[in-house]
Amino acid sequence: MKDMNGYYDFSGQKFGYPLSLSINGFSQNVFTRQSSLELSYVLCGEYEAVTEQFSTIVHKEELILIAPYEMHLLRKRRGKDDGKILTIHIDFDRMPESMTGEVKGQFYSGVFNSQKNPSVYFPLKRKIGSL
């Protein structure tokens, strides 16, 4: 679905699917925690990411991975109104455990880019592109 402000959303979770994808310029104002793995790619602008483990600025073309059940906030950086972000949620609670195994504790949150961690960044970026 697309609205007049360039917001795209396929919320498969509304229909019982384990995957949702959106492109928008959102800004969270409260901390959230969900059972899904959240993968966000900054298309333009800058975002502030705050988790239980770290607080950092996420720049254009960087990826942030938020582990399931981790309290977090992801918002446009103050004074930067041009932010757009692609976000994918993979909800393991909507999959049989026989497919996923134990998920809790298997992922860690972090920011990835082409210079600091290319071995993680490029495969994730390619996978996002194929979606």
C-alpha cells in the first residue's frame, strides 16, 4: 500500500504471515519490544538507534539489526527531516518452532556498514535487494 507521502507497507503480520516490509519516514517516540527480528536499512537521512545495549547514529546505507524481544527506539535524527528507512520484520512466533528452532538469544543487535563489517553487511544487503 502507498499513501501520498511515499509510505509503502506490506504488513504480512496482519494476515498471519511472518514477514512485513515497509518503506517510510517514520520516527518512533516510545520504546518498543516485539517478538520479531527487525532489520532496517537507511535509504536517506540519519536515524538515532537506542537499544538496551547501545545508542548510536545510523547513516544512509547502513543497516541496523534489532534482536527479537530487545527494547529499542529508532527515530529520525533531530533536525534531519529527510529520513527514509526500509524496515523488515521477521516474526518467528508465526512460524513453527520446528522450522526456526529456539530464537531467543540467537541474534544480537548492531549496526552494520561496508567498512566496519563487510562480511555481514553485503550478504544482508543482497538478501534485502532480492526481497
